[in-house]
Amino acid sequence: MSETKQLRSAQWFARTGKDGLIYRAWMKNQGLPAHEFEGKPVIGICNTWSELTPCNAHFRELAESVKRGILEAGGFPVEFPVMSLGETLMKPTAMLYRNLVSMDVEESIRANPLDGVVLLCGCDKTTPALVMGACSVDLPTIVVSGGPMLTGRFRGRSIGTSDVWRFGEANRIGAMSQQELYQAEAAMCRSRGHCAVMGTASTMACMVEALGLTLPENAAIPAADSRRKVLAQLSGTQIVEMVRADRRLSQVLTRPAFENAIRVNAAIGGSTNFVIHLMAIARRIGVSLSLEDMDHLSADIPLLVNLQPAGAFFMEDFYYAGGLPALMKALEDKLHGDIPTVSGKPMRENWSDAVCYDPNVIATLEKPFKEGPSLAVLKGNLCEQGAVIKPAAASLPLLQHRGQAVVFEDIEDYKARIDDPALPADENSILVLKNVGPKGYPGMPEVGNMGLPKRLLEQGVTDMVRISDGRMSGTGFGTVVLHVSPEAAAGGTLALVQTGDYIRLDVPARRLELEVSEEELAARRARWQAPPMVTRGYVQLYQQHVSQADQGADMDFLQGGSGDRVTRDSH
Ligand code: FES
Ligand code: MG
């Protein structure tokens, strides 16, 4: 069979008569000769470029490199925009729109004459949103990440996004002036790229590489390094080969690939947001995965990578030390090596030649950087469907802790009272923040690592147990219990906690208990009223259909996929 017949795009461009004329004619206004439409794999470059997503602002240039690779391999590149999500500017939180972007991506791919897709991903949510959408169509797909920023330098010290929290608290207690903050922020974000620590963006870049969705080294090459463009060009070449081999996402995204990603995430001390995004991706592609799987698969994996926020170094150091291939080699006894990747070759080939050039950055299983696990899933009456904590970024003595709750009903309540000298809190208290979950905020913002009361900071307290139904930035740290499900706004037990209640956190036993009797909880539940919901637009759709965090916080109607077939024409 000729390639023309096999290609999906031929259902548009190889047509005769009126329909073919329409599909080709308007493309020709871009100055394209007729032979562009003859049997070439049409490759969509799904671009999240936006000047409002600074982490992805270099993506038009990156797309040019991808195009060179596609052309070189005999494909026909077509770049298209989708809604972009920037962590730093979007209110109330970029997470509110992850599912919307996934719908944009899914429908854009399916509706158009594409044979394969390159996903250009960078800032946190752009990666899961694009992968989720692409999974629901299941064409041959490769991911190219934008790469991390160069390490910041401020007053002789290396800095990165995790210092946002340190600088913020130093400023609150008067240890850093506003003028100093201005200087620090310029020093921190001094190059193109996404956050330079093992925050969510880098975690997502590692996730897609560990899943086999990228060429090796994708995770760590700095955005400003010319080798990032080389990787983009080679990915462009690769996607054309993938179309010719009809190698689809579902052939790469199998259960063992997810297991690899979970184990790699544990070894890199990845962001807690990984849990939500991987769960959502699994449910799109039809792989069964539970929070318990995440816990079990992470349990015997120590922290091998010494990167902020759990350690000391930065993504740039990680790249120079050998990057994700060297990490996967160190972890190879725990990984599936014989599963396919986008290259068609077994996963093992991505790491077999890797060398670790700096054991201070990438350690070994025999001599890890820190004992694990770096991620734990909690259960108990306060989180019947689960909650997560990142022990790697927490304080060891607080991982088993019993204390009295200091409750904030919502974020406004928190902001109004946290620095009130009369707040009944000491260092043993547990700060509880409600109504910051998927439905409640809405959109599940990164406020779970809420700042400590000023009075306690001034006394030298650096960490307290904090519990919420929200998320935490992947750059954040502290003894922070996140993603409590069901969330308060959905009537979870979290909604019933009152100031003064005792809570017991026991991470080694994976428990989180509210020490209030069943009778008392039932009485409180009878008095509880659900908060009002939004009544129009996307946010209404979101609140009505978003699943809880333990399910990936995707819309219930977006699970699974609809494939790539569209039979009807537009005219
Ligand atoms: Fe974009 Fe951190 S703000 S990756
Ligand atoms: Mg973030």
C-alpha cells in the first residue's frame, strides 16, 4: 500500500473534487507548492508559546528547530497554538485550566489533518494538559520540553525558585528589604526556560522522559543550551519515523511505563503534583493506576538526586551530572528496561551508555542521597480517599506528630488571621486550610505550604504540620499534607475540623486521623452546608464535573479517549 493511502491526512489532502479543493486551496495561500500535500506525513507542532507564559516564551524558536527536523525527514510541519498556562501570572490558578487546555489539544488534533504530533511543553501544567489531550486521540506523539532556566546567582550563592519561599518569609520578618527582593528576583530568573529546581515543570519533564515519550536527555538540557535545539530538531525527525511505523501513544504508555515513571519520580524527589497529573494521564490512556500503587512503587526507592527543593543542586547541575539517563541507569534494577519508547527501541537503550559525572548530584542505590520514600500516600478518617505528603521535603520529627488544629475556613480567612497575635497557635499546632480543593477554590491552587504565623517565625520556628485539600508548588517544602480527598467543598471530613480538635499524623504508618468521635462528626455533618458554586461558563462546567485529587482532578467526562476518526466533512 502506498504511504498516501495509509496516512490519516490523506482523508483531507488526497481528496478529489470540491472537498479536496477546499482542504488544499486555503493552505496554498501560505505559499505552499502542490507537492507538500502529496503523501507526506503531516506533523502538528502543538505550541504553548505565550508571552504570558514566560517559561514557554522561547517556544517559537524551538518550534523552528522541530520543523527543520520534520522537513529533513520528509514530513510536512504545521504549527498550531493552544491555550497556554503560566504558573506565575494566572489567577486563581493555572490548574483550573489544565482540563480546558487538554480539551483544546484533543479537539485540535482530532479535527485537523494530522498524522503525528509534537507537543511543546514547559511550564508546569502545559505538560500534563498536552499529554492528556493527546492521549484521548492516540496518534503518534512525541514530547519536547522547553528546558530549565540556568541556575540563578545572587550575592555569591546559587538560587532558584525554591528561594521564593525563603525570600518571602525573610521579607515578612524584615530580614530582607523590598529593594533586595527586586535584586534577588532578577538574579533568580536570568535566562529563558522553566523553574531551575526539581519543581513541577522539571518533574513533568522527567516524567515524560521516564514514560518513554521523549528522546533521551529531554528532561534536563537547559533551555539556553544549544543542545536543547538539537534535541528539538532530532525529535522532529523522530516523529516522522513514528508516523511511518504507526507507533502510537498507547503503544508507549503501558502499565510498566507508568511504573517506571513512579519509580523515577521517587528517586528524583519529584513534585507532589506528579501524583495528580500521572493519575489523570493514566485514566486518559486506559491504564489502571491507584494512589496505593504510587505509594507501593515508591516505597523502596531512596532519593538519589540531590536537587532543590529536597536537596542542594539545580537542574543545570543535573544535566552536567548525566541527567535523567544517568539517574535511570543508577535505578535500572528497579525499572522495566524492555518496553518501547517513542524511538521504537527498548527503554534500556536510553540509559545503557549513560555515565554519572557527579556522584554528589546523582547518587547510587547502594549509597543514596537520602533514605526514602520521597512520596507517601496517607489514609484515615480525615482523608478517606487519600492524601499525599513529600517526606523528602519535610522535617523528620514532624512525620509522626499529634497536635491541635488551627482551622482556616478558606484562603481569605487564612490571610486575615495568620499574623494575628491572638491566633491560638504554637509550634505544635497543626494548620488546617479548607476549601482550596478542585471544586472549592476552584482549581486547587498551590497554597498548601501556607506560610507560618509571623510570631512563630520570629521565634525561629521553621516548619509546622500543615493540612489542606490544596496543592503545593513543586518548589515548595515543609511537613505539608496535600490533596486531602474528598475535599472540604465536596463534604469531606476536612470540612468538619474545628480549631482545638486533635489530629494525628503518622507518615510511617501512612495514617492521618482526626480524633473526634463518630457521633460528634455526624452532628457536625448535619449542620454543614456546601459552599455556593459558580453558575456560568467554564468554571461551572469544571465545578460540576471535576473529579477529586485521588482520581487526577480530571473532568469525569474526559476519561478515556475518542480516537482519531472523524468521518464527516465540513461542507
Ligand atoms: Fe513556569 Fe515554574 S513558573 S515552571
Ligand atoms: Mg508550580
